[in-house]
Amino acid sequence: MKKLITLITLLFATSTYADHLTSPGNVWFQEVPILCGTPEKIQAYTDHMNLDPVNISLGREGMKVNGEPVYMVTYYISKDGTQSAATIDVPDGSERCVLFHSFDLTSVQ
């Protein structure tokens, strides 16, 4: 788990210095509780919570479209449409983490 947290921290720290981005002002890292486990355990969690994957995307090195893939994000919505969640996987496949699981989902479109 420390390896995943270090990877996420490095990715965000690297993005802070990306030359193609401008700073919107003062920003900082905040400790956010995330739920981590083996891919099988997190799959059991999403199944238990009736969450279905709806989108998958790749995070790429340096936040560049042609960068090497460094993580994968899967976005879920509950079967009843009231909850959302996102998970992150790293290439070695040993861990998966739920970045958030939120409730009272409302469409803004």
C-alpha cells in the first residue's frame, strides 16, 4: 500500500511542475481516506455495493497524452444510479484502491 500511495503522491507532485499547466493559485495535498486491498477483495466490495464499472481510463506519465501508462482508473455507478465510486490500479496488479465512494449522485447535464 505504501508503494501505491508513494506512486500517487509522485504523480501529483510531478503534475504540479508540468510545463503545460498553470497554477490556479495556492494548492496543497490533503490526506484522504482510501480503501485498498487485493483486486479480488476490492471487486468483492464493488459487487457487494452493487457498483457497475462504466468508464476506464489510463493515467499517463507526466500527465501527457503520449506518456507511458502508470495507473488505471475505473469509474463505477450503482445499479440504482445514486452512488458513484472510482478505483485505481497500478501496473503490477498487486493492489487496487477505492479513491472515493460517494452518495446522492445527481446528474448536472
